Amino acid sequence: MALSSAASTARATAIGAVAILLWACLAFLTTGTGDIPPFEIVAISFAIAFLLCVGKWVLFREDIAGHLRQPAAVWGMGVGGLFGYHFFYFLALKTAPPVEANLINYLWPLLIVLFSALLPGERLRWWHIAGVVLGLCGSLLLVTGGGRVAFRAEYAAGYASALACAVTWGAYSVLSRRFGAVPTDTVGGFCGATAVLAALCHGVFERTVWPSPAEWGVLLLMGVGPTGLAFFVWDVGMKRGNIKALGGLSYATPLLSTLLLILAGRASPSVELALACLFIVGGAVLASRDLWARTTRST
């Protein structure tokens, strides 16, 4: 029974890790959206994710009302997590330098690990903390390129938005475990609500740019992957996988994103990238020690 439970946890963790691979593609895909403003991108891509989910429900004759008929707390958590993260992220980028904003934003994997200690049956060990701290150091190298970071008082509001962004995603991810009985399909409803709220923000803050055929193709890919399937598999990982391991593995997102941009010729390799790779991979291995150590003992 214990072995079966461990295998189930490992499988759910692997499923959750797919989200990290998909999110790593987001920066590359975003470069193909031209002058389309951020909230318009969010509105369109999340609408695509929602429509694909509805199509799946209709095709398999699922209980759509059952997926969506959830308590207000569930909707508050889900919509607050998906829309809240993107709202604070774009606000941070508009009101603070992008390097500092991204550094603060990348506290979310560390916060996931720390918040997980509040869950029943979860226990933090030194290797969990050490793993995510190593990952954070790697992200710092990636974002800054080894240069200096200067936090200035005039950007305090932007820094606060970036911190709210990190806290929002960390809290959403960990709270998903507390709502473990909620079907993963409900995430489709969260995507639909996020699309509506993003469209409202777009109408208030931005000017509409009609996508070209190529840009529609990119938006479709985003809706299928990084802003679609990624949130469903992440939900599986958070509810039934090893949260601390996924927190450590999450620092692979900026690394893989950078590597993809290099392969596409849109970024250049560097010594800082190599060091960041060592920090992030080492941190991920350390933070996921529970999984591989258990596997070693069982073989």
C-alpha cells in the first residue's frame, strides 16, 4: 500500500511538472504576439483554453454543471489565483524595472515550499529549503545576468505588486491541496472567468490590436499549452503530488525558457547561464529528495 501511494505521488508530481515545461515556452511564444497588449493576450488565450475545455465536456457528455457548481471559496481561490497573478504581474512590470520585478516574482516557488508546511501531514526539512534557495540563486543569475540589482524607493508600488504576484500564485497553488475534492475540470471555469476579467481590464487600460493570422496561431498555441493545459496538470500536481518537489522544480521554468530563446537565436549563452543551470538543477534535485530517496529505498 505504501509503495502504491508513493508511486501515485510520483506520477502526480510528474504530471504537475509538465506545467513547468509548458510555462517555459511562454516567453518564446510571447515574442510572436507582436504589438498585442498584455491583457488582450491573456483574455484571448484564456478564452481559447476555456472553449477547448467546454468542447471536451460536450464531446464526452460530462456533467458541466457539476464541474462548475462549486462553493464561492473555490471560485475565489481559483479566479483569484489565475487572474490575480497575471494582474499583479503586469502591474509590476508597468510600475517597476522588469529585472527587479521578475526577481521578486520568482519568490513564488520558495513560497510554495514554505506555505506547504501549513498543510496537514506536510513537514519541511532542511533539504527542501536549501533546494529552493539554490533555485532562487540560479534565477537571480538568469534575470540579472550577473549584474547588480538596485531596489529604489520610487518603485515601491511596483515591488509590492511583484510580491503580491508571488504570494498570490504561491497561495493558490498550496490552497489547491486544501480543495482536493474539487475536480480538476473546474479549472476550465477559472480560465473562462479569467478571460472575462482580463477582457474588462483590456477595455479599460489598453488599445485593441487585431492579431494577424500568424499571431492568431501563436495565441492558439498559448491557449492550448502555457495558459491552458498547464493549469490543469499543475492542479493535479498540487493536489496529489509532492508540493515541495514541484516548488524546487519550478525554478527550471526561467532556465528552460532562456535555453529555448537561445535555441531560437533570440538570446545568447553565457557563463552566468551555465552557473544558473548548476544552481537550479542542483536545487531541484535537493528539493525533490523525498521522491528519489524513496524510489532508491524501494528498489
